Amino acid sequence: MKMRKLTPEEEKLLENFVTDVYGPVYFIHSLPEFIIPPINSKVSRRDTSWRLNILESLTDGDLNITDYIPKHNIPLEKAIQKAKEFHEKWVERFGHSSIAEQHLMHLCVEDVSRHLSGDIELMNRRPAFIEWSQRYQKPTRDKVVIPKELEGKPDLKEKFLKVWNNSYDAYEKLVEVLTEYLARAEEKKEGESEERFYNRISKIAFEDARYALLLATKTSFAVALNALDLQDIVRKLFAHPTKEAKLLAERIVEQGEKIAPSMLRHTTPTVYQLKVYDRLKNLASIVKEDELSDSDEDVILIDYTGKDSEYSPVDIVIMHILFTYSGKSFEAVRKTVKEINEEGKSKILQQAVEDIGEFDHLIEAFKSVRFKFQLKISEANWHQLLRHRTIVFDCGEPTVENGFVIPPNIEKAKASEILIKAIKASEELFIELKEKLPEVSPYVVTNAHKRLVLMNADLWAFDHFANLRCTNEAQWDIRNVSFKMLDLIKEVAPQLATFMARRKKA
């Protein structure tokens, strides 16, 4: 991310609010909570460091600087030492982890690979992430992570850089071709200026051209999390197979100790965490391909609550509704539901969703039914999907073995060969790296390549997901998959699908 040299005055000001003025990893602190989300949100659409956004807010009138800079000379060392002793006693010695859960932290990580950022977001479901977006911004050629594993291996490093440059050449060419195509194919909206029209089609061009980029492309993210979850993520980073992850873990601990020295003590991965990955990876080699794994279907409904049962998904939702609101035993509720006819069940279900608006969430009873899908989706799609924190995912590693996706606009612009050429170059190097440096091979997978994912969502979570992704505003790739999942739910539980994707209908 762009970070300029600051003036001495700016450095002194910023030191009040971040743990590192220039490094790629730092924590934001001592700012009111209400101002941090707006500062973070700018990054998804602006390629500037969070630190510059903080300075902008402090110096351009968004915030009154004098409200947030300490005005006293009271020594805090004694208070810090007392707090440290308290944490050591209750958090470390007695395992009172709720104290660590109360410690909210704002971590910023700049210029990490897209490969690692995706893994980090799966390490713990509770933190809230916001990330630099390839959909809205055009990365530069130097925005690439060169894996440190390639140091001392000049031949492989040269091949890696060649594949990166090939992919970036394809990206630039696709942006150019798509922009020209969209200028002809898209109609200007009523009252839309030339500048707004160009910005709109440029966004579409960036969005589709990024399928040529590698997972080595740099990204940045901010995350709000508590100290307990941060420790969990740091341990998993230390156990991660890449050197990039281990270096990031070291930097997080170094910066975290500046503001929470006693909260980041348990960051060493356990023996289990260090060994389980390789052990299960070797064990999984017993699995052989079958017709399902070779299927061209990108969405398959694997399982759902009530499948092969005397109770349908609708029955189970109604049981939980009646149990919650009747105060009677579950056995009494179960017997009652068996006696209700289909019309009666429909009425109960209708009462449970009547007046529900496009921004409402379903009641808790809908969490009783789950749907499990196997997805074969592009990395570009997957990186959007994994942000749905209430859904449980199991996923394979990035690979070139599941095929790839070509965006429709690229096909319409007759530019598929540009993308395919970049994809084939990445696949050749992937195969070589898989043999020689397997931990590096994911870095050369493109955004177009497909990944196998198991998506396990309860109905409450899927309703929220469909409400966001089954709309015209959603990116086309994830929108297409979302509608396919919704259609599969309609086949097995049509009554449960009637009220979903409400924003599409609004």
C-alpha cells in the first residue's frame, strides 16, 4: 500500500495512534471506536495506508486532534506494571480467558499475499475483516509477494517472476480490451457523465481482468478482534507451512507487545498444531477419484437436515418454533407436528416470516436446519465467499487441477486466449513447484482457477448470504453460484425458499 515519507510533525502525531509508523504490520490504538471503521473502509477502494487515512482524519477536520492527544505528564509505567501483574495472575496462571476476550484490538496488515490472507480469514471465525479490493482498484506490477522459500533457488525464482509478469501482462491487456469492449457494449445511464461512465466500465474491466492475477498478488487487510482470538491466529500462523506466515506472526507479536504485553504470551504453536497438517495430508492420499469428484457441476447439494428422515426440513423448523414459544417438551412438540397437516404447517411458517423486510434476519429457530454444498468455484469467487463468517467452510488447497473460470465479458470481448495463455503458464510452474517446493505452489495459482469447497450453512446464515449475493449489486460469479444453491434448496424444501433473496425482490 502507498505510504509516503512523513514530516517529523506527522510522525510525532501518528505515534500517538499506531504502534509502527512505517512497518507493514501495526495496531491502531487510542482512537475512539466510532472513527476506526470509517478509516478502515476507505482502504477497500483506496490504495493508501491506514496511517495516511488516520492523518487525513486528524488534520482535515474529521477529528479534533486536541481531543485525543494526551495532555498530562502522569507516568503510566506503574499502572502498566500493575495491569501486567493482574493479567499474568488471572489470564496465565488461572486461565481466566474471558479477560483476554474483553481486550479489543485493531490490527492492520499491509502487503501480504492473497494466498495467505485467505488462509488467515479461515483461522478464526469471530474476527471482523476488511480487505483491499481487486474489484475496485488496479494493482501495480510491483504488488507481488515473492516467497522467501525461493531465495537460494535462482532458477525457480526466475520462473516465478516470469509467470508473474506474464499474468500481469495479461491483466493489463485484459483491462484494455475489456474497457474498449464495454465502451461499445454498455449503454450510458440517463444523466451519466462521460467520467462516471468511464469509471463504471473501468470497475467492470478490473473485476474481470483480475482472474489473470496470481494468488501471490499483494493485498492488505484490517481486522478487529480480541486478544484471545489474536493468540489463536498467531499460533496457526507459526504452524503454517509458508515462511511468509511465520514472519507475519513474528511481526504481529512484536507490535502487539507494545500495547498489550501480557496478552500475547501464549503464541507458540502446540505439538499438535505443528504436526497435524502433514500427518493428515499423508493420510488423505488414500482417497481415489470417483464420478462425483470428476463432475463438471460447480454446485452439488451433498446433505441437508431431514434428508432420508421422516421429518422434512420444514417439520424441523416448525418443531423448533413451537418448542421455543410453547414452553413444552420437545417430545410433546414432535408429536404435535406429526399431527399437523401441510396447510397447517404452511400457516405456522408464514407467521414466522410475515412482515419480514429486506434487512431483517430470520428468528433463531431457522438455525435448526442446515444445508451442505460442494462447490467448485474460482479463487476470485472463493475470496468473497469466505467472508461470510456465520457459514462453516472446509476447503482444499489452491490447485490447478479443477479447471478454471473465464468471465463472460472476456468471452464476449473475444479475449479468452489472453487469459488462457496466462493460466497455462501458471499451471506449468505449479506442477514443477508441487514437486520441488509444494508450500510455494499455491502462490502461482490464478484467480481463475477453481477450488473445491464444502459450504455448511444453517438456514439463518444462508438467508443472510442469499439476501446479499442474489442481487444485481453482487459480483456475477458469486451471484451465479448463489442462485444455483437457492434453486437446489427449492427442490428439497420449496416452502423454505419462498422468503429468501428478499433484496432481489424489493
